[in-house]
Amino acid sequence: MHSLTRRGALGLGAGAAAAVGLSGCGSLTGSDGVTRTSGSSASKSPAVTARPIGDGSTSFTGKQPYQPGKPVPLEPGQTPPQFVIFSWDGAGEVGNGLFPRFLDLAKQHGAHMTFFLSGLYLLPESKKRLYDPPNNPRGASDIGYLTDEHVKATLTNVRRAWLEGHEIGTHFNGHFCSGHGTVANWTPAQWRSEIAQAKAFVKEWRTNTGWTDLPALPFDYEKELVGGRTPCLLGQNNLLPTARELGWRYDASSPGGRQVWPDRKNGVWDLPLQAIPFPGHSFEVLSMDYNMLANQSINSTNAPAYNYPAWREQSAGSYVAGFQRAYETNRAPFFVGNHFEHWNGGIYMDAVEQAFKHIAREKEKGADVRMVSFRQFVDWMDVQKPEVLAQLRTLDVGQQPAGGWKTFLQGPSTSSSPSSSTPSSNAA
């Protein structure tokens, strides 16, 4: 789906800032194309008749099913939940079965994720000149257009994802990471154009493809879209003013963050990928599959296979170490980014599944772990008291609250820094 040279989310080598990134339920489908699912532990809405929007590419089907209960503020002395957000850049299904594989995994464990859909993945290549990318020729793209078969598969999986409670965000369109047309140099107005086009390709896939035999996407994308991640984690500063004007609630495009509680930037929640421990190394790595790859195989997607078992375990161990560090100390939310790719024999998909299952087992054993989408996470953040969030942000990476959670969140801290701290190195 993406070639490595076009991906650009780069982790650096030893001794450098390696974490910095450049970037059991059943179902039935009714005649209206709306899938009804059963067996989820989360709440769902009663079935409604789909109401087409525009050309019928999308439709209003009521409140999204399988959403958590209404979030509530933390009580004094309460320990914060451990939020874990798995997200996927591009979110296209190209016949490798990775999109449904991880939908199945999420369903098995009652988890939700965010899928950052690339708008071009719903645009047939025969209509590529409909895309007018900023500072690039009309129809240009640094990721390939999908075949018609794969566009249909992507539609099927995006539809399923939303109906099972997952979030559909955006990864924008052409994925330009270098040269004159790089997204790093786009103006706020150019980002507005890119977003409008990304929305249009989702909202008008029926017109652009001419297909009448597929059901509509079951959501209103104007209301559904509240956040995204830029190509290669570039261009956030100029994106944010536009994101705020459009009413976006978060952005996941920061080029590298730390495992601390997030804050708003320009009025929008700033939710970056994070520097996490990298087993066997003194430096940390960004919490994204590409950055594991870049550090392990020097930008090769097809390294010698004898390396794969050790690299898979190292990558899975990195995710687990990041989760454990947060859970056992400051409870900062843990953000993980991925791509539906078979790089190096698919070991990164296996690694993220291994880590996902480890985290899910902790949840199923009774730990207060919430595997949610970015949208569900900011729903929770938005109802918290500002002074509580400010207090949480005083905790550094790997730093435990002074005196334990029962005293730490009783009121404003009386000390300049919490005790019992074990701060990690800041590789971001």
C-alpha cells in the first residue's frame, strides 16, 4: 500500500533521538445495508432506517453502536484509568486481510481503535484527476491508488469498523513527504482544501465509482470526522488553525511525544505518538511500527528472514514496556500507530497483535485498562476538571504520584515535583 521510501516516519539509530518520527459477536446485514451486531459488552443504539446523505455514498443510521457509557470526571483520590489507543494510518484493505484481522481481534476483546482513512483509497484511479493536491500536479500522489477490487474491500471494512464502534478519522490524501509539494510546507488554506477533498472522496464514492450494488457507509462524515494524522507526521503547525476552525477535537500528528498526559495545542488536543523503551538499546523508539522497522533493518522492508523472530519479539516487547511503564506510574494514555503492511515478513503486524493481546489480558484480569479510539479518549478528557488534568500533567515519564493516587488527586500539589519518580530518558 505504501512503499517504505514514501512513508518517512523515521527512527534514528543508537545514541540519537530515535523516537522522533517524521512519521464473539455475530452480525447480520439488512436490506438497507446497515449491519446489526450482537454480543458486545458496550452499549448500542436501537436499529434505525438508514437515511441517505448526498448521492447515497453515506447515510445517517443513528447513534454509533457499541460506544462506552457517558464519561464522568475523576473523583478525588481516584486512580485514573489506563487508556490505550491503537490507530491505523491509511486504513486501506488491499487483499492482505490485515484490516479484517484487526477488526476481528478488537471484537474478540471488546476494544475500539481509530482508523485514519486516506481519502484516495475510495477514489478509483480512473478518476484521479479529481484530486488537486496543494503544490503538486493534479492527480499526483505519493501513495498508489487502489484497484477497484481493493476500493470495494476498503469500503466493506470501513463500514464494518464504524458499525462495530471504531472511529474513522483521516490520513488526508496524497501523502507527500518530500520535495516542493511536501505537506510540511502547506498553508492553513491548503490544508483546508486537502481536508475538503478527503471528505468529498468519502462522501461521493458512489458518484466517482458508479457502483450501485454496495451499501452506503453508515455515518455522516461531516460529523464523524473530528481528528487525523498527517503524512509522515509533518505540517501540524499549519494544520492546527484549520483543524480548530473546522471544529476538530484532536490531532495525532505531532512528530514525537513523551509518555505524559496531553494538553491542547491551539485549542485542539495534541495526541502524539510517544517515545517508548526499545529492548536492547539505551535509546527509545517512537510507538509506531515503521519506526521499529527503521531501527531494525535500516529502512529495508525485506531484510534477511533469520532476523525476523528476534525483531518481532523486540517490537512486541517495546509496546508492552511502554504500556507497563505508563500503567505502573503516571497512567499517561498510551498511543500506538500502525500500517496495514507486511514489512519484513509481517512481523510488525504479529508484534502489535502480541502486544494488543497482552494489554487485553490485563484488562480482562481486572485492571482498569480502556482500549478505546482517540475520539472516545477525548470524550473522557473533555469532562475532566481542568485542575485535575493540570495536576496529572505534573507527572513526568515513569513518575509515580507523590503519596499514591489517593492523596495526589485530592487537590493541587504542594510540592514542585512528585516523589517516587523513575523518569525515563527523553528521546523525543
